[in-house]
Amino acid sequence: MLMCPVCGKVFSDKTAYCDNCGWTFGNDITALADPLCVKADEIRAYDLRVYEARMKYQNHINDNMIAVFARKFSDDELNCAPNALIAEIFNNVSPMLGDFLLKRLNDDKKRTFLSESDPRFLSIQNEINGYFSETAAVLSGMNGNIVNEGLFFRCDDLIFFANGNDGGCLYKMYPDSGAVKRVCYDECFSVYAYGNYIYYCNLADNCRIYRIRRDGTARKALNNDISCFITVRDNYVYYSSRSDRYGLYRMSVDGTGRKRLISDGVRDIYIVGNTVYFRNYSQKDRVFSVNIDGTDLKQLNDDDSSFLNFSDGKLYYCNGSDGNSVYVMDTDGSNKQKLCGDSCYYINVFRDHIFYSNHSDRNRLYRINKDGSGKTVLNNDDTSYINVAGDWIYYKNRKDKNRIYKIRTDGTDWQRME
């Protein structure tokens, strides 16, 4: 029996090469004269050949996955698809792609290597189809968390969160089982998962932005700013710098290429396509938009706004100019409507609902539909910093020393996280 050292295929008889990946068995170290006399340099050279062959084989698999994505969408749809979304899809299918795939996305989007009848094509396509249907909704739903301290972020089959019941340390949780595991001891907020990394602001280090791999390795500080409101798109980290009057900054995901886009006042950042929406505290908390390169700044309303959210092409916010009622408007500022007259804080728009802390009713957690109907009270706690992930709402309970509680989005299974 012979096993290929590159792709792992097993052969019952001796063979000159692997018909699966092309490895030539004449390169195998067992072909050397006497295994007991093999020199260290020869072993290192053999290991290098295996590594290079594996990378070549893996690159072929990567190309096949990219081909599936290219065939799934039209050219226009493919060009509009953000690299962040593509990266999330491929990292879910095969974590081995990692940083390598992120660097190749722009060049490789439109490569097509397989026919649609190829079994490997169909297999990869099946893996991607189900995942893609939920990815866009998951990413768009995370902004409501970011403006609520970014305590929780769901990505793939994991929830990453700042565990307020353990000094704000970064944890990951498996939703199905509820099992949790500490990722690192940093006191964090503004948690954002992207690719193989988790990005967060580190309170233990003057709110600098850090990143760390999902398994807790490769922890690294990326900037020196007092930072907040992290959003990651297309291999760039966007954030507000409290060190520079809340200026809007952008840097590469490895911390290089830091650049200021807006001079001051930026809070509640949300990015849609090539547009950044935010509220500007230096302009009395009006909602603004700007191109992703910092050009074409526009004011969208005249309200004292807070807890800005985006969902299904609409902007939602608490209007301090009208008793902190919940308002909605189009992304150009038109069609402004009042949805709820309660004194609302910590709003989080997720799927079909708006969740908020009702100051008019002792800060209890409420839920309304996105059209303002169906008002429902969900708890009796003094609720703040509402985060939503999957079917659960997570929040701080000021009745219990700001411990983290959770409750299902329908108001059932209320419990304190341990």
C-alpha cells in the first residue's frame, strides 16, 4: 500500500505518480538509497518539495471554489459582492484558505476551471449555497451590536463575545450546546469577526485595536488610537478615533496603511457598498453619509440622533429632538417616519424587529415590528447595551451589577449568563 504525501490518496499497488494531485513518487524520501543514512539536508529538501506540492494542490482547490462562486452569480453581482462576504463564505467552507485566499480574491473572482457537471463543483456548490443565503443577513445585522458596545458577534457557527461576567474577557460560544471557551484575557468591546481573525478594542491597553485568531493565537495590536465602533470591510478596518476627536480612520486588516477619512465627530459607523453612514456629534449628532474614500459628505437629517442602525435599505435611529422616539428614513434622508413614541435607548434592529430599552417603562426590554406595530414587553430588567445573535438577545442588567443576561427574541428562556 502506498499513500500520497500531498493529497493523501491511497494506492494498493506501487505507482510512479499520483493521478489525483500529480505527485511523483520518485521524489519520495523512501526512494533515497538508505533511510538510515539520509542526511538532514536531504530531509529538509524533501519536506520543502512536499510543502510546495501541497500548496500547488491546495491552490487548485482554491481555484475550484472561486470557480463555483463565479458561476453562481452574474458579472455585475460578482463585482458588487464585497470581499468580506466572499472571504466569510470560503473560510467557512475551508478554513485552510485563510489569509492566502483573502490576498487572491480580487484577481481570482472570475476564474472558471470546472464544468457544472463536475462532482467536485457540485459538492462545493452545495456547501456554499446554504451558507451564502444567511451570510449577508448576519453581517448586516451586526451593526446594531456595534452601536451597543459590540459585545457579541455571530459568525459561522460561533458567537464571539466580551464576557462581562468575567471582566470583559474575549470568549467564544457554540450556540447549539451553549459551551463557552475563553479566547484571551483582554478586556474588550467592539468585537468584530472577519475571516480567521477576531478584531476588538482592548480596554486593558487604552482601547487600541487588536486582532487574534479564532483559536487564541497570533494576538497583535494594530494601532495606537483610542478606538471605538469597529467595522471591517474588504480587508480594511474602519473605526472612530477618540484620540483625534472621533475622526473616521481606515487601515488594512494587518494594521498598515492607516488613513484619516473624516476629520471629527464620527460615531455609529455603518458601511453599505461604497457608502459610510454615521452620526456626527460635532454637528449636533445629525446623520451623515460619505463615500468610502472620504469624499461627497452629505447631511441626511436635522435630528439629534443616536443608536444608528441600518436594515433592508433603511436607516433607524433614536430621535433626541422628539423625546428619543424611534424614527426611520431612506438612506438619502427622505421619507422620514416616526415608528414609536416611547423614550427609547439602545435600539437594535434585527431581522423583522426593533429591540429597545424603554425609559418610559423603567428601562424594560421591548420589541416592535419594523413598521412600528406589535409592541411587546420582553422582560422586567433594567436593560442596556442590547446585542442580538441568532435567536438570542444579550444585554446588561443594571439591576444585577451590569451582568450579562440573555433571552430569546420571542421573550422566552430568560436567564443570566454564567
